[in-house]
Amino acid sequence: QQQVKQSPQSLIVQKGGISIINCAYENTAFDYFPWYQQFPGKGPALLIAIRPDVSEKKEGRFTISFNKSAKQFSLHIMDSQPGDSATYFCAASRGSGGSNYKLTFGKGTLLTVNP
Amino acid sequence: GAGVSQSPSNKVTEKGKDVELRCDPISGHTALYWYRQSLGQGLEFLIYFQGNSAPDKSGLPSDRFSAERTGGSVSTLTIQRTQQEDSAVYLCASRDSGRSEQYFGPGTRLTVT
């Protein structure tokens, strides 16, 4: 059972464009939703995260939109740059009630930003 | 400050041999996680340590996998009698208790021949 579904698998965007990656989750107990960026040969790096009590969070060019009723969240990368080319993973976890924040990941999206 | 470190960065072993992978978490982080990243299964949780509490081993795929954390800091993941399907990148992450963010190390790429 895949608890976090991520789409698309791959995405090609022109420099300056908007990249949008979507995720959907099944477990309503999840209460923490981070996005990670991974370059080849490196570990995942935390990009931005959101909790379900807000519908949007923005940090620089990166924005998470969250729809609790639809159990969906998405990452928007504004003014995409070639340096943003990487694999992006959404994830979900539960931290409340003494839970341990173990992450359930989506399958990843390979983003390519053409110059 | 220093991030999460892992060693070795690459490990090639023969089927049937035992391997040990090491993780040094960020100083002061009491929570430590092991994950596995493979082409077929993506990123999967393996095991979680928090202070002196019993570890959450719910993600370990078989009894050939074990892990320990000594002194609340360094952790070692051991895979006994390695199989080809164990080939993957093994990632360690740590978290400061009271916070949500997990920070990952660079991983150990394990290849079983």
C-alpha cells in the first residue's frame, strides 16, 4: 500500500518557469509534510515543510500548498533555475501523540530545468 | 556545524558476507533514523532510535538486519549474510527532539555481488 503518491515522475521546465509537483496521502494521522531535494550522489536535503493547520507556506522561490480535505499537497518552484535540476521527494509523518516522525516518502520527481 | 556523517561512502561485498555501516548524527540530536533508498522501492524507513527508549524496528525487512546505537550517539547498521537485493543506498538521518526536521547524511552505497 503506497501511502504517499507523487506525480509526475519527471518534469521538464524552461528556465524562469514554474515547476509544480503534487502529492496525495492516505493516512489522516499524518501531521507533518516535508519536501526534500536530492542531487545525484548526495543525501536528501530538507527544502521546506508544512503542517496541516496552514494552507500555504512560502520560503523564497519555494511554496507548499496544502489541501487537508483533499489530502493533497504540492510544491511550487517559481522562477525555476538550471541549478534546481534534481530529484524532489514529498514525505509525510506523524509527530503528535508521542509518534516518532518516521517519514513515508513519495516515489520522487526528477526535475530538469532547461537553460 | 557538522552535519550527519556516514561511513563508508561505498561498500562492495560478496553475497553471504556481513557488513557494518556507520552513522554519526548531528551533535546533540537524540533521534536517529536509518532509511534505505533503492530503485525499486524508493526511500523506505528501517529503524528509529530515541534516547534510551526501545528502538522502533518496524521497517527492518528481515532478521538479517539489525542496528544499535551506542552512548546515544553513533549508530551501526549491520546486515548479515548479504543478498543481492540488499544492494541500495543506506541513509541515516538525525533530528533534534522537540523539532520535526530530519537531516540526512550522504549515505552509504552498498553493492552486493
